[in-house]
Amino acid sequence: MKLNGIFCTNYAAGERFQAVLHSTTVDEIKEIDAKTLVVQTDTGEIVETYTLYGKLFSYRSFPESGVFEVEFTQVPQAEITAERLLLFMEGLKEGFENE
């Protein structure tokens, strides 16, 4: 399976999203868009999509095996609500500007 295109052998979604990644680098891990974590089969079929998470919390590297354990934190509900409100307000503003 894959997580955002990176080979993944295990994952768990909870208070934090945890995954075991292979054949990757620290730079690639830091570039993961944690706002949309997509789990896919090896053939690219989407299995699950998670949008509750927002940033990389931690990673551990195991150089002897080339494995990384990563964790992403949840976005606080207040932040999600504020972001949605801003998007709504921008839409209203655009509507008034187009009249």
C-alpha cells in the first residue's frame, strides 16, 4: 500500500495518524500534505482518505532497514471551523465583487 504515494506497510488513524514508511527520505516525508492523507493500494486504488490531520508531528528513522515511523497530529476543531468560515467569507466577498 501507499500513503500519499510513499510505500507504506502499516498505518493507524486515531488522535494521531501513525504510519510505517519505506523507500523514502526525510525531505519527502516533510513534503507530505498532511491535510489530505490518502491510503492507496499498490495499483493506485484509493482505500481511505483522512482530512482531520494537519502537520507532521514526529518521525523516527531506522537506517539499518530504511524504515520511518511517522506521526501526524489532528487539526484542532476550532482551526477547521475558522478555516471554513474564512472560505465562506471569501466566497461572499467574491459574490459581491462580481455583481
